[in-house]
Amino acid sequence: MTVTSQMASVQPTTLRGRLWPNGAKFTSLLVGGGLTGLVILAALVSFVWTPHDPVAIDIGLQLLGPSTEYWLGTDHFGRDVVSMILVGARTTLAVGAASVAIGAGVGIGLGLVASARGGWTEEIIMRLSDFSFAFPAILSAILITAILGPGTLTAILAIGIFNVPVFARLTRAAANGIWGREYVLAAQAIGKSRGRITVGHVLPNISGVLIVQGTVSFAIAILAEAALSYLGLGTQPPDPSWGRMLFEAQSFVFQAPRLAIFPGIAIAIVVLGLNLLGDGLRDAMDPRQNANL
């Protein structure tokens, strides 16, 4: 086979790989971003418009079926289901984002310190992380509820505390792999402090894996928020919440199953979207996936 024929057989595949990297994996990123963006758009729209007042109670309109006025019908209090789902998206995303921000902010800081200092500092931080795993989000919410009472803040703190050791352990493990690299050793050789190396070299090189973990933790936080609201520990009425909508729908599951189906679909869409987005980001940020490009 001549060199020209070899180049002809390689070029189409290489060009296709550059235009559509990773095939189905790129599709995962696109679909996940689309589903996540759809939920974010619904939350943003709820700030300026909803078909009806989501907290207005009218017993005369209770359990109406879908119609041109009430697209998904009404619940047992006569509230518009579409309006509640739109505002519930806002509540769910706010709790998820705030709790992940708390977990990432504290956890990444602890993980970087543990990796940079090593020794007893690393051992103490990691053992505290192991200890905090004994308190899952629901148990933490029960403890915080005893102090602050149930509410959105309780859900944010409980889920945020649960996320701290997740980010701390991941950050420490990823950072430990960077400290042995040649460019870090060179930075140490010219006298850079460990703090400057951490900020300038370690953190930028582990940001990809942390972003991916953020999307995964966001999906878990949304499920946790729904569970806490379902148990009465999260968002309290009259504020709409997908988890509370599921709780209130359980008494009407045979009479009006749509009251449980629609918020359940909303939760499934956002969790699926975030998981697909995380998978797509992981593949896109992994240089080994694109080594042939």
C-alpha cells in the first residue's frame, strides 16, 4: 500500500473525528445540556410569568382535568399544576445550586489544604471527612430541623454538609496526583511556596474533574431536596416544591395520578439532564478521549 493510499484511508476518519468528536459522547453532552437548559429556562420564566398564581387556593376548582385554561389541571386545593411546577423548578434549582456551592467551597478548600500540607493535617481532614459520611443528608436535616426548624435553609445546609466530604476527598486525591508532576517539582525548585503552587498549578489542573463532580452532585442534591420536602423537612407550604407536590399527591394517586406523574417527570428530566451533562463534560475534558484527534 502506498503512502498516498494510507493517507486517503486515514484522513476521512480524522476529519470526522474533529468535526464530531467522540460521536455518542458528544451527543450525551448536547442532550444533557439541552434538558438542563430547559429546566433552567422554566425556572427563569417563573420569575416573570406563570399561567396562574401558584399559591392561590380555590376549592371550587379542585382536581380539574387538563384544559385550555389549566394545561395540566389543578390539585386538591384548586392550584394550577403548571404554575406550581414552574415555580418548583426555581426552588429546586436554587436549593441544589446553593448546597453544591457550600459543599464545593468548603470541600475543595479542605482537600487542597490536605494535599498541600500532608502529614497530620491531611490525616485529620480526611478522618473528619470519614466521620461526616456517617451523617447523610436526611439525618443532617433532622438534626438541623431540631435547631432551626424545617425549611429551605435546612435543606440547603443539610445537603451542603453532605457534599463537603465528597469534594474534599476527590480534591485531595486529584491534587495528590498533580504534586508529583514535573512542572510542580520545577516550581518548587525555584522557590515557589506551596500555597502559590496550589493556586497557580494544582487547582487549574484539577478543575475539570471538579466541574464534572459538581454536575453529579447537583443531580444528587435535587433528589435529596425532593426527598426532604417529601418528608416535610425541606421547603414549606405555600412555596411550591416538586417533592412536596409528590407528598400531597399520594392521597390522590388513584383519583388523579397526574398530580404525582408530572412533578415526577420534572425531577426525572433534570436529574437525567445533569447526569448526561456530567458524562459529556467528563469525556470532553479527558485528553485521553481525544488522543486521536
